[in-house]
Amino acid sequence: MPLPRTRGTALRQQLAELRGPDTAPKALDARALAALAANPGCDRRALLDGVGVDKAKLADALGAPSAFGMSQFAFMRGNAFEARVKADGGAELLRLVHERLDPGAEPPGAGAVPDLTAIGPEGRTARTELALREATGTGAWTLLDHPMLALDVAGSPAFLEPDAVVVHPDGGWTVVEIKSFPMLDGSADPAKVGAAARQSAVYVLALEEVAARLDPAPRVHHRVLLVCPKDFSNLPAASAVDVRKQRAVTRRQLARLTRVEDIAAALPEGVCFSPGLPAEELITAVEAVPATYAPECLAACELAFHCRARSRAEGAVTSLGRSLRAELGALTTVPDVLAAAHGEAGDPGDPAVAALRRAALLRAEALRGSAAPTHARAGETLVPVAAARARVPEDLAPVVPAPGSPPPGAGAPRTPADVPGTPVPGVSLAKAELPETGAPDGLEAGACR
């Protein structure tokens, strides 16, 4: 008689059925975990990553292949810059860590660089933990080049490889992230810095799990060192980045991933995400899991093109950006927004509805002001609408004679009403047309001067 399946065994069996019986799980890396933290409300990504589905192959099978990834040129440039930063035993890198994060410690000399080679990711993880334990008690600077860390994700280990981890003389640990995007005048692209911070927060969480197994537990610094090229050169520049917020968000998202069985329990019977299935079955399976698309997904998720097409077809305002979605409140679709703006739906007391109706009124006024009327007097010249709205005093307005009329001042004095083209009280200057035979050279009738 077979033994009853435990909760962990049952979950692994359920995830294997969702992934496909002959499909190996795709291991999560730090970039994928950071992308989860960037969009914590997306059940679709949480489930697919927890199951271990290869989203790139799934996107190809859905007919919406993604262009997600890094170019070969960017890989080569990044590797060359990282090799320069870590040259001479990491002397320049240790100097930057000392300068930006620990200026009170003794200056680094020739730091130790332990050998972390081992067989397989499990062997490298064990070798990294041993090297960290040994370096913590030496009282000197130590550089771990590409260590291997393990982080429990939905009941299975995810192996992570940061660029470097530095052990301080006091035993503290710092994550170092090396990127190839430039740092211009001491600052870099905020979006790229945010992505690097989320990725570093994943490494910090993995280091904290290693530190918790040591006695006494060493301190894992919540400030990481971001190293980028200075301006447009290949010289390194560094900045300390506080990742406490990103760490907290990532921890909450990983706790949510451990309950991925709750999301899977709501799926219809027989759902499978194997890329070998027909496209119609895959579309039905993917659409059974709610998604939260935003334009930022294009830079972080392989299914972004498929989700964007569905979001646009449904008229979701989220496809226009999270900030706009937040301002519209309960109005979640474009038809709802247009109906509220035109006064056909919506609560007038809702600030979003009131703002939309005010914007629609201003737009209608602007469109009415730009249209040319048909009751213009002969001989009146066009004046831009903005100038007319300025309400220039009538006694300061220029007198413009009509074509063929004598110049001002010729003959007996006349009142403004006697001179064609002269502004008269109560007559607007803004909406007039030139007669077809009186348009000056280079101007068409109805054009503004």
C-alpha cells in the first residue's frame, strides 16, 4: 500500500501537472524574483514562476514572442567592465566599498579572494557558505567573486549568483552589483537603478538566510554598492543604494509565492501550461489566471506582449500606465472613462469623474474657439484666439483698413464704426474671415496672420 502524500509532495505533484509531465522546471534567478517584486499583484506571473514554466517558450507557443533580454553587445560590454573593476585582486572594488560604505575601517590592502569552484550549484553554494564563515573571523577585507547563494522559493531552492560579496574587517557582509549603464555626474537612470536595487535585495535576503545559520550571526548590510561606468568612460564609479524597501517588498512577494497552491486551486480542472499544447488550449489556460499588465512589464516579463494585447482589447486603463490607473480610481476601462467624461455615467461627487467632466468641458471650449464662424464682417482681419482672449483695450487696438480704402487720417475724421476693420465695442476680434478677394499674398482666406 503506497504511503499517503505529504503536503509538500502533493504540491510538487500539482505543480508538475501544471507544468507538463515531460517538462523540466525552469529555475528562478535574481532577475525573475526582482521582476516579481516589481509587479506583486500579478497572479499569472506568480503562478508561472512558482510552477517553473519557461515563459519565453510559452510566449512563442501563444504566438506573441517576446524581445525580452539583453543584446550580445551589452553582454560583452558588461563583462569587460566587470573584469576591469575586479582586476588586481579586486583592489579597486575594495577601495570603492571602503570609500562609500565603511570609511571608518582600515584601508584595504591586498584583499583575500577565496576559490569558490565546486561541482554543481549545490556544491558551489556549500563552498560559498564555508568561505563566508572563514572570512568573517579573519578581521580583514575579503572579496567573494561570483558566489553562489540559495533561496527557498515556493518550497524549492533558487540558486542566485551575485556579482560579488565583500566581507568587512568587522565581519559584516555587503552585496556588490556591477552594471554597464553609465553614471552621469554622479547619478544614473532611476528606472535602471530601481531594477538593480530590487535584484540586489534578492541577494541580501539570500545572504541573511546564510547568516542566520552562523553563531553569532554576522551583519548583512542593507546598503549595497552599485558600480557603474563613470560618464562615458570605462572607469568605475560607485554609489551606495539602500535596499530596505525593496527587501521588504521581495520578502512579502516570496511569502505569497509559498502559497502558490491557493492560486492553483482556483484553476479549472485539467489546466496545463506545457508549450507543446495547441495554441487554443494554451490561451485558455493562461487566461484562466488573472494578470495585472503595466507598461513596465515590457522590460521584465516574457509574456508582456500577450498580456498587452489582451489588456488593450479589454480597454483596461492599466495599459496606459500605473499612475493613470491610480488617478482614475474606480474607472478601470477606457469606455467607463469616456462615459464619465461625457456625463453618461459616474458619480458626480467622485473627484475623478468631476475632473474628467471639467477636462471635457475645457476641450469642447477649445474646439469651439478654434473653428471659424460664418458671420464675419467683410474687411475684418483674423486675430489669433489667444490675443483676443487677452481683451486688449479698444482704444489701443490697431486700426486696420480694408483693401482699397483710404489710409487712416485721409479726409474728414471718422468714428471707428465708419472704418472697415476697426474694432467696435461688442464685436469679437477672434473669429473673422478674410473675403475671398481680399486675402493678402501668401495667406489663404480664413488663415491667421
